[in-house]
Amino acid sequence: MRYLKRAATPSVALTDDTADVQAMLDTIRSGGEDAVREYAEKLDNWSDDFILSNKKRYQLIDEVTEDTKADIQFAWQQICRFAEAQKASLTEVRIETEPGVTLGHRLVPVQTVGCYVPGGRYAHAASALMSVATAKVAGVETIIACSPPRDGSINAAVVYAMEIAGADVIVEMGGVQAIATMAFGLFGNPRVDMIVGPGNSYVATAKKLLFGEVGIDVIAGPTESAIIADENADPITIAIDLASQAEHGPDSPVWLITNNENLGQEVTRLVPKIAAGMPTQHTVIQAWENYAEVVLCEDRQEMVVVSDNYAPEHLQIMAHDQEWWLKNLRNYGSLFLGEGSTVTHGDKCSGTNHILPTLGGARYTGGLNVHKFIKVLTWQQIDEAANRRISAVGARISRTEGMEGHARACDWRLRKYFPDEDWDFEVRTRAELENR
């Protein structure tokens, strides 16, 4: 492989906000709602109520045009249909592994979830659907949705998306203070068990620092997109799609992996031209110049290796034999097969989730989905007869590990259930167990 274009900045330079965010979290943990109010006024110039009233909710919804409502409804239906199919793929288990030994697992939704919806550069109505609707389909009992207010409220389309998706509480708040509010259970809301949704670096850091105290979806960085293309691909389509994804932010990497040098060179020429005609040209050109790469490979096997090494958040395939790519690629957040499948579809309305791993996270996890909101809880039931073998093995393994207390829990069952049995291995007597 060789590079037809290298990134001016070798990797995304993540700002280390840990100290600042930890200080904010500590302040809110000790100062509670008063601290949140101070941060909201200082950072967002917001001093109104945080909990969106029903009256204001419906006033905002009335501002949304019918055409916009119809589009959001379509996206919501697509997301729900796919989420329901994902949920149906999960089944509870009950199996008798040998006589008297019954094992199983239950599927139990997380009880309370906080959904963060960013609201800085863009109005992310689709993000509200991705998190809230998916949690709702999973069976989450209480969903709290937060988004930063601008010009007197959360964006009206975002509120409508939260409403139809099933948010129980809508909070007009953003940033670290929103994450803390959900995690600590402020303003009359319950503490959430899990926080999901994208956000800026401060939001991502807050989620990371709170992980363990609450669950999170993924640790997210700037949006990434890659395209695999062969000699039959259309360079204009590729260039437009790369430029569209670079629009996310000036630090959003986009990558082209190809086996055709002419295609790679043409795309490299076209992207700046296409960007120059976009309202967000400054953002796109920055991302393209600093973080974009075009990689030339010998064959499709090498293209797979390169792509899996990037482990991109979004991966488009514009190459023949799409089933081969589906079978052989391993590391990606979401896959888009064929020219007709652009990342925008997944970002907005096709039905798959757009909250996905970045920064190589696709090597070990997928994106947000129904399964993330459902706990797989194991259980077992072992009758007296089965203890003859299970407790015997349990005692012996425990002593092999040096865990005498564990062994004695098994010893007792052997003595209690089989009082007349002579054992050919060490089993403490009742007197020994009672320390008599």
C-alpha cells in the first residue's frame, strides 16, 4: 500500500479535558442543583426552568411544519422497525445441562436511561430518535432526554423527535451539567442507570469519567467515515460523500481506500472543488486538509487489512461483489453496501443507529442498539441429587485455587445431602465445618 494523500495531522488530536470536566463533576456532586444553575448561566446564558413543561413542549411542537413532522415520523418508524427486529433476535434461555442442573438467562431492560442530544452547531433531531426510540423499543421504563437550549428553547424539531420517540422527561440543558444532572438524579428526576448519545469533547469526557457509576454506550470522538472503492466506482459520488461526512467538524477524518490510482487521484482533485460550493466549506476543507487520507492498495485483501486497521465509524463499499466485503470486513461501526447506500441515510432515516464507536472502538464493540439497553441476567437451579457431582467438582477446584471457604460451601452440601456417602477426596466433616 501507499498513500496518495496523507493527513497533515497524523491522528485526531483529542483535547485532554479530564481535569476541567472532573472539577465540574465534583462541583455539581457537592453543590447539586445550585451548581448546575451556575454552570448553565455561565456557559449557556440560561436561567429559565430546566424541565420542559407540557405547555412549552406543545408550543414548540406546533412550530414544526407538517412536512418536517412527516419526515421525522418516517425516520422514527424506520428506526423502530429495525430496533424491533433486533429485539426479536434476543431470546431467553433455559437449559438442563445434566439431570438436576438447570441454567438460564433472562432479558431485563435497563430501568432508567438518560439520552443526550447535542445542539451546538446543528439541530440533531435524528440523534434524538436514535437514542430515545431505541431505548423505548428495548423496554426502558423511564427515559430522560437532555439537549442544550438556544435562543430560548431546545430546537423545536428536536423536541418533536423526542416526543414521538417516547421521552418521559425533556430537560433543556447541555454540556457536562446535563450529564451530571442525569447521573446524579437532580431536579426531581431519578438517577439514570445509563447515559447514551453523542456530544462534544466535554460531554464525551464526562461520560467516560462517570462510567462505572452509570453505564454508557460508547466512548466517542470526532465522526469518521471511510470508503472502499474499486475501478468501477464513480469518483464524483465518492467525493461528494466524503465531503458530506467531513461536514461534521474540522477534526472529522475521512478516508478513501482503493486499488485504482486514477480513481484516487480524481477524488483527491474533486473533494476541495465540491467543498468550495458548500455553506460549510471552511469546516469541510479543514477536515480534508488535516485529517483525510487516500490509500492505494494492491488488491481487495489488502484493502480489507487497511480498512480493518482504521476501524472506521462509517464504512461505505463502492466495489463489486458486495457480499464478499460483507463477509470479510470485521472492524466498522456501520457498513453501507453499494453506491445507493450513503452514510447520510444511516445518519438520518434508514433505520440503523448512528451512535457508533470511533477512534478504533469498532475493533471491540458495535454501536448503540436495542441489545445495549437489555441486560442478559443468568440464573441457575441445582437440585440435591445434582450436587453429588457439582459440589464435588466445585470443592476440588476451589481447593486447587486455594479458596478453602468456597470449598467448604460445597463440602457442606455433600455432607447434608449425602450423609452416608464415603468420598475419595477431601470433604470436611460437619464437626470440622462447625469448628467443633
